[in-house]
Amino acid sequence: MAQKRSAELSREEGVERAANQRADAQRNRAAILAATPMALRKNPDASIADIAVEAGVGRMTLYGHFKNRAELLDAALVDGLERAEAVLSGVDLEGDPAAALARLIESSWALLDQVSGLLVVAQKEVPAGRIREMHQKAEARMRGLLERGRVAQVFRDDLPVDWLLAVTHATMNAAAQESAVGRLDPNDAPRFINTILLGAFTSA
């Protein structure tokens, strides 16, 4: 009976240790993903070791989660975009399409500014197709708004929606790059972006 009880206790202790290890691993992974954009904002050339220091973990711990820098950048982008989706899905897109577009740009920039350094670096190391794939939900939201605006004759219909989306991406990315190198005050970016896009998209 005592042996049976001892075996049960050992199994319980093993399960508890495994659960604690999983919880520690999850915390470490979350810390690494949160630290990546911060480290890259400080230094776009931040190494794996620099990011590990920012996250408060050892370099080998980081490599235990991500095999290389490109894999880490991919995961950090996915994490950031998932967080952004939770916010952007709540943006009011009803009413005047132009006003709705301005609100969406402002909210998008507030989130993009937090990871602008990450995005700029990732564009050099993560395939463009993969980055576009990550933005599918955001792109679908923008596409729906642009199409509604065209139907309402608020946005021009002499250019394809795909082109309007491409211009939106290019303008947002340019703002991120300028902000990352200190040539654009992040607080000015939403106004600059909206001025360019609404001027280009609104019907005459």
C-alpha cells in the first residue's frame, strides 16, 4: 500500500514538474516575442544575443524556441499582428467611408508604430509573400471598406481596388521606415498618411 502511494506521489510530482516546465517555456516564449520589437527599435541590427538580453533569457533558451533570426522575426510579426487584429476588429467602419478610412488608418498606425522597427527589419529577412499572407485579415478589412466607398461614390472607381490597397501598404510602410530612422515624428504619421490616401482615393 505504501509502495503504491509512493508511486502515485511520484507520478503527481512528475506531472507537476512537467506542467511547471511548460508554463516556464510559455512565459519565456512570450517574453522573447515581446522583447523582439523593442530590441529592434533600439537597434535594427540587434543580434539574437541582444534580443535574449532584452527578454531576460539566455541565448540558448531563445534558440530552444526559435532556430534562427528569420524564424524569430516571423513569429514576432505573427504575434504582433494577432494582437493588432484584436484591436482593429473593434474599429467602427460604419458611416462615411472616408471618415471610417481615417479611423482605420489612425488605429492601424498606433499599432504599427509599436512594431515599426520589427516590420522594417522583417521586410529584409522574411519573404514578401509570407508578410502579405500575415496581413490577409487586415487587407480584407481594408478591401471591404474601399469597395463600400466606391459603391457610395466616395472613393474613385477608375482604379482597381488592388492598386488602392498596394498604395495603402506602400504609404504605411514608408511611414514606418521614416519613423524607424527618426525622419518622421510618429505623432505626425497618421495625419500624413491620411492626407496622402484620402487625397488620392477620394472622388473628385
